[in-house]
Amino acid sequence: MTDPSASGPEAVLASVADHRARVRAGVAPLTRAEILPLGDARGRILAADVVADRSVPPFDHAAMDGFAVRAGEVAEPPVELPVAGVVAAGDTEPAALPAGAAYRIMTGAPVPPGADLVVPFEWTSGTDPVRILRTAGPGRHVRREGEDVRVGEVALTAGTRLDAAQIALLTSVGAVDVAVRPRPRLGVIATGAELVGGQVPDSNTPMLLAAGRAAGAVATAHGPAPDEPDAFRAVLAATAEVSDLVVTTGGISAGDHDVVKAALRDDDGFWFGPVALKPGRPQGFGCVRASDGRRVPVLTLPGTPIAAYAAFLLFGREALARLAGAPAARPRPARLGVPVAAGDRTVVLPGRYDENGQVVPLPGHAGHSQRLLAQAEVLIVVPPAGCELAAGHPVEVLD
């Protein structure tokens, strides 16, 4: 299947997977890093391994409320022992456990020297003297120093996304500041004389700025650009100077005024052609050089809003994740709630979840409707199967 407006390699209909691989291969992770206080690092990607300055746990401590004892002295319950004292959480240097005695101990409190077992409160009489009714072997209900992470070990590796659990661990190992990948800088350029002249509102730019920011980018508008190749190239060059990824919309089909394609199709390394995606058949990708020598990837998307949005979720988010050194965001699995026709291309349909948690397309003409896009909970990715997919068939969704 070919694009009648194209010739040579542009005439080949690429699959969605092919174009995703093309974008991925053309984007390299950012090498620069920034240092942030740990409290400001949520959502960021570690740029370097973090080595533990402290062990986790930092000392042997009780895993439960109970009595600290010597396991050998309570091996054959019931056993009665005098309670020689109490060890509370926050005690730093408890006295050694006297022979033939027990200490009342609280969860998180340091296990006193000489003790090697914490008998849970429920296994005892709870009195003084305490009667041990059930026992266990040495080390039971004791969390050992460094059993989770030891000093000098790598606590988290570069490329890890920091969220609540990761920040908690790094706090526990003594981290205060962390080296993280910078947020990729996304530049968005819409094209079209109707946008420059204000005849048609430019909805693509705010849509892609929002989508880019949701994907973790610092997103900035640099258009709309005129429908003239030299003027567009000037806007693109200025945008590349301050961006790590440039996304354009419009100007890549086969018309007389498709400025992006006209300006860039002869540049080395740029590809324009049809992708087996509906909506979103025309696509393009390549890189331009910034004045500092950086290769700045340029992802060219169609101008139709739903096509631009779907293509950004499929290709743009992957490029941003690659720049950030993070795993690519993948579509999520779902199941169809109704039968859906599948042709020879990947089809993206605005949809919602039904009462059974399955996805159903919204009624109406999906290809150009911004209202349907706004009403959708997800975009349903229907694979090119060449047949009708039954209700219950597995699909993927974008959100």
C-alpha cells in the first residue's frame, strides 16, 4: 500500500511500530543533569546511581510489640521471666539484657545487647513476671541492621523514576540532594496561514503543550509559523536553539502549501511518508542542528487535532521518555465492550469505559471531531486485523 503523492522510499506505508522505532532510534537521552533537593524531585528520573550513606534499618530493632529475650532461655515454653525494664522506640543505647530476664520492647525500639528474639505480646501473659506461652527461633521478629540496604550499596539505579516510595527509600539511606535528568524542553510549532491570520483558532498548540507537560516536559509555544518554507525554517531554527524536541503540526501532506514537508524533505536524515494509522496517515521525523552542535529531533504531526493528539501520544511521549532516560509510556491493556471493525491500519477511536470496565467507542465521526476527543476517557487503539473484533477482544488504550 503506497501514498500516491509520494515516490521512492516515501511511498512505503510504515506500520505504527516501524515509525515508533524510527523515532526511538533518532532520540538520545539527555546527558546533562541537575541537582535537586530530594523533596523537589518527585516525578524526575535519576541521572546517577544513589549509594546508601546509611543502612536500612539503621540498627537491629523490634518488628513487633513484645518481650526481648534470649531464645535459648525460652526454648521450652511455658517459661516465666522477670521483666527487667522497658525499651521504647527512640531509646538509643539500651542496657544489656540480664541473664534469665526479659525486657518489654516496643515496635521500632533497638534490640538490647544479649537479646536475640522478640516474643510478640500476644504469645505471653503480658504481666511482670511475664509468662512466655509460645516461642520461636533466634532472630524472629527482629529486623536486622542493613537487611534491606547496607551502607555502600546502590539503593536506586540511574533511570529510576522518583515517586513517593523511591523518595522514602532515598531519605532512609541518607540522601538529601539527588542528580536527576532535566525535564526535556518541548517546542511546539503549529503551521498554517489560517492560524497566523487568526481566521481559525490554534487548538493544536495548547493541546500539545498540555500533553507535553503531562508527560513531564517543559513545553513552550513557538508558532504559529507562516506557510512559507524559509520563514518556517527560521522559526524552526530559533525553536531548536531552546528545545530538546520540536513537534510541528500541519504542513506534511501532499498539498501545494504543505510547508513543513517542503522545507525539510530534502534535508539529510528527514523522513516523510504515510504511516498505517487512522487518523494520522501523514507523518515525518528527522533532526536539525542547533548552533551548539546538538542534534534536535523534530517530530512532524498532521494538523487535524485528533490525529495530532493520537500521534503525539504514540510517538511524542516515547521521544520525551527517551530524552529523560525513562522507560517509554506504553498503551494500557483493555477489552472491547462492543464489536469493532478492524481494517488494514491501526485505528484510534475516542472511547469510554462501560459499566463492566470495558471500552466502547463514542458514537459519531471520530476522525475530525474535537468534541468527541474532549468527551473521551481514552483513545482506543484498534490493531490492523482485517476483520471484526468481537466484544471482549483485547486492545490497548491511550490516555
